[in-house]
Amino acid sequence: MRKRNKNGETSELRIIPLGGLNEIGKNLTVLEYGDDIMIIDCGMSFPEDEMYGVDIVIPDFSYLQRNTDKIRGIVITHGHEDHIGAIPYLLRQFNVPIYGTRLTLGLIENKLKEHQLTAELINIKAGDRFSLGVFGIETIKTTHSIADAVCFAIDTPLGKIFHTGDFKVDYTPVDGVPIDMSRIAQLGQDGVLLMMADSTNAVRPGFTASESVVGMTLENIFRGAENRIIIATFSSNVHRVQRIVDNAVMFRRKVAISGRSMVNVMNLAIELGYLSVPEGVLVDINAIKNIPDDELVIITTGSQGEPMSALARIASSEHRAVQIKRGDIVILSSTPVPGNEKMVSNVVNKLFEKGAEVIYSDIADIHVSGHACQEELKLIHSLVKPKFFMPVHGEYRHLKQHAHIAESLGMNGNDIFILKNGNILSLRKEMLDVPVEPEKVIPQKVKTKEKNAPDGKAAKTAKAPRQKTRTRRMEVTTAAIAEETVPANPVMVDGLGVGDVGNIVLRDRKLLSESGLVILVAVFDMNSKQLVSGPDIVSRGFIYLRENDELIEKTRDIAEAVLLDCCRSTKSDWYNWKTRVRDAVRSYIFEKTKRSPVILPIFMEV
Ligand SMILES: [Zn+2]
Ligand SMILES: [Zn+2]
């Protein structure tokens, strides 16, 4: 139940993650106070292996759908898919203004164009302050593996909330504007009620290296190279692309671009001024034949080994413009996202087979992470010193480790909240009796322990005269995970369908993919109750019919016998007939093959 104060207004601040916890992906956090809701990020994630045929996964918007009149806006930390990817799907359900920095909005706009949608996009920059209902938002510069990333300090009626967004502490980023440490330290001085911080690298000790390190490694590779250089990286890592272009210019190479998203993002970044490419450097990918090998760099997508990407097509000789030549230097400037390792090594193997020299993250520092490691997290915690802490952006092990880090810095475990998607962190102002002059206070816990002590000695101590605990009634902000939850199951998008693929559809897809399909077609004359034609058997993905005549023949006989028996029965209940024929065929096929294909009877009437 929501608590209301004497004016009938709620005094509760609710933090509701609809995505981004126990996963790296589909980040979306709701802040709610009274009649105001603001949203931080609206991302998508990629399907898990068992989500057969699902294209992408988005958060469940039903809680927002129920509260559309309260939503004042969405603020976006940066332009990665796990923070902006679900925006088109949200906008299809309801319209809401979106606040982001220039590059972020540019990437969102591209996305909206693809979906033929429009929205109110409001440009913000680091240092800006604006309000959404009761929330006062301050935009702060941060550093990450994409340009123009920001974090947010949000004033609420209960106190300040600090959300780091995705970040690393980079003192020497490519654009020369480091994370705004002094502002973050100031927030800590002024007091932060709750911090939500990126946990992606919480299990990694040390510091994440600066993006500049990659620039130096690239320079060394370029300096020694006498052949073509092909570099795959994330298209959104504009700074990395800038480093590649800079090196190309320095070593007098032309740059060709391959891959749709690379072309799109580079055009956008050049247009917005985030990427500077001197005139005459870019060449058409279809015109590279005329350029000497030691004067060319190809920048491509596919650093994660994605099967349809430009690099994967190059590796399997399916690329129209680029064929691998012996001696080509291929650089994969990224580390595989967990789960993609196999795809990446497939591509690397194929490239080696074709005679390319492949440089990937196991070999050289050609990639640095965009997320803070343990020492950077400690730095942020020490500066911000929040009263409450909620680790975000991570699988459970990341969140847990991040909680440990906070505790190792002296935070009380009771003030740290590991939520699940759909949980509600409820913050309230309450009048409580708070102990004062803490040095004279005997903590409640110790007292209980003494009473229960078996040796009587402690009990004696408990009886000993002690100074009276002095308390004062004062307003205190408390935090707790509410019992109530909101719907936050993953919503699967398949083609044009959103949320129409559920567990039953997935179960069928799993069965179909594992054991295939057997279709039984039969035609009846229901006036005379006769089987006129069939049953015919068609199968896909089960066994090769032509080589299994006997099995198919026998299956047909069994099906026919059941259907003839059905025709003789008094009931003309097709549902019942289908169940009977399905059961009979299923048990026969299982007995003979130990397989359980999906069996689909199709009946027609003449
Ligand atoms: Zn990111
Ligand atoms: Zn992220």
C-alpha cells in the first residue's frame, strides 16, 4: 500500500527497474513520486539461445502503459542499443518526450526513421539542468565507449539520486573532455541519498585502460604495416573510429567503409561533428581495387563475428567488394561479448585460413572496455558516499560483487539493495526515534545477545546500571524493497510481432528445432462419415522420407486404422480424433526412433 501523508499526498519515492538487472541489456529504470514518473534509458537486449527465432528482447511496458498520464519524459544516458534500442517500441504505445545529447539523439533519430516514427526529441548537454515534474535533473559529463555519454544527478523531494549510466574513468579520452570528477565529488559533499552505478566490470580488479592506449597500439600496427589493414569495431565507438582515421591520415592511407551500420553511424557522426575526416580520405568500398595495398584501410562492422556482418562475409568470401589477400592485416578491435566467443573464433579461423594476419584482443591491446573496473568503482563510491546504493547494469554476479565493493568501503550491507527487474525500491521520509550521542548508546543487538548468553556472567552485565539511551524524534529517509512488484518479464520481438511470442510458441519452436515436424493430412466426407483420402504424411526436419519408406508406410497404416475407427464411432468430434491419431502416431514413432517430432494432424472436409 502506498503511504499518504496528512495532505493526502504520497511521500514515497519509488525506483522501479523494468530491465537491466540480472542481465546486461534492456536498461530501463522508472522513478516515480506522486503523480510524476520519469524514465532513465529504454534499451533492448539480444535473445538468449533458447529464444528460437526471436529478433530482439525489450522491457515490459505494461506498468508504464497503465500510468501514461504520469510520465513526464525519458532521459537517455548514451546511444548504445541496450539504452536506446526499445524506444521505437515504447513510442508505438504512447508518446513521451526524449532527452539526450546530440549524438545520442542522432542515433535515436536514425532508429525512428527506420520505424517510420517521430517523437519530441530534446537536446541536452553536460551541465544542463531541467525538470520533469517534481524531478530536477542535472546532466553531467562522463566517459564510456561511445561519445557524448552523460550521467544524471536527480533532485527528488526526498533527496538527490545519482545514476552513473555506463561509465569508465577516462582522464585522457579521445575527445579531450574527461569525466567530470569535480562535479561528482561536489555531489558527494552535498549529500547523495541513492546511487545507482554500472556493475559490468565489478568482477575485474584494477582500472580500465584509457581509450588512448588503443590509439597507441593502432599506431604501432600502422607504422609497421606494408599490406592492407582491415579493422572491425563497433560502429557506435566513434572515438575508436576517429583513432583509426587519424592513423590512416598519418600514414597516408585511404579509408573505405563496409557494413550498413558503420556507414550510417559514420555519416551521422561526421554530420554532427563528432568525427572529423579530412577531405579526400574516404573512398568508395567498390573502388578499392585501384588503391595500392599499403595505402588502404577498410573499417568494417562484425567485430563480434555476427554471421551476416561485413567481416563475417569477408571471412567466408561472400563480400562483394573485399576479398582477403595473403598478408592482409585484420584487426578485431573489441572483445567478444559473453556468448559471442564461438562466432568470433569462427571468423578468426577463417581469416587465418585465407592467409590474413589476424590481430585480436588476446594478442594486443586493440580494445579497452567502456566500463569501470573495481578501482574506478571504489573511486566513485568514495566520492559520492551515498546513503543508499543500488548496483545496476549487470548479471547477478556483477551486482553482488559491486555490493561487496561498497561494503568493503564501509557501507552498511542493510543500505545496499540488489533488486530484480520489476522490484520496487521504496524510499520514504518517516518520523523515527533516532539515538543521539552514539558513544553512550548501548546497541539493541548487544543487549539481546547478553540476555541470551548461557553463562550468567553476561546477564549480570546486562543488569548493570547503564546510561539511558537518548533519542530524538526526527525525520529520516528509509529505503526498502517493497513486497509489491510490477510486470517485468522480457517481451520478445519477432519480425513485426511484439510480445506475441510467448512460452508456448517458444516451446513449439524448441521441439520443432530439436525433432522436426510430421504432418498428417486426411480428408473426410462428414455426411457419410468416411475417410475419403489420406492420411498422407509430410515431414520437415524429422527424417528423410525417401530413405524411410517402411517407417512412413507403417505410420500411415497406424494413422489410418485410428481414423477409420474414429469414423465408425458415434461422435464426430475432430478435436478428439486429432488427439487420438496424434497419440497413436507419436508413441509408434518414439518406439521406432526415440524421437518426438511435433505431430500436426490437418483434417479437411469435402
Ligand atoms: Zn554503453
Ligand atoms: Zn549499457
